[in-house]
Amino acid sequence: MQTQANENYLKAIYFLSQENIDVSITELSKKMEVSKPTVNNMVKKMQEKGWLYYEKYKPIKLTVKGKRLGA
């Protein structure tokens, strides 16, 4: 189930990636105006749902499903 918060994160990741920015936890926390631990928790939850790929110290990448939801 997609919540408003999930939708906002997906949109932010989508738009940052469209601007050729490597989407990191730091960049996403700046865009969302929340703390890094908050972003980290949300990213992990979204990865479990299959909406994105995330490895520590690597850019966040949306899956096909995540791109569709974020666009």
C-alpha cells in the first residue's frame, strides 16, 4: 500500500534522478527536509516493497515499479 509519505519520497527520488544527480541519503534528506536516519528508515521500507534498490554508500536507484509510481 502506498502512503502519501511513500509517494513524496518516490517523487523526490524520481526528480533528483532526472536531474542527473546521484541520489544519496544525504541528497534525499535535503530534498525532503528531514533527518538522514528518517530517510534511511524509509528507504529500507521502500526497498522491501520492491520500489528501489539501495546499498550502503551507493546511490539509490528506483526499480521499474518505483519509477512508474514516482512519475
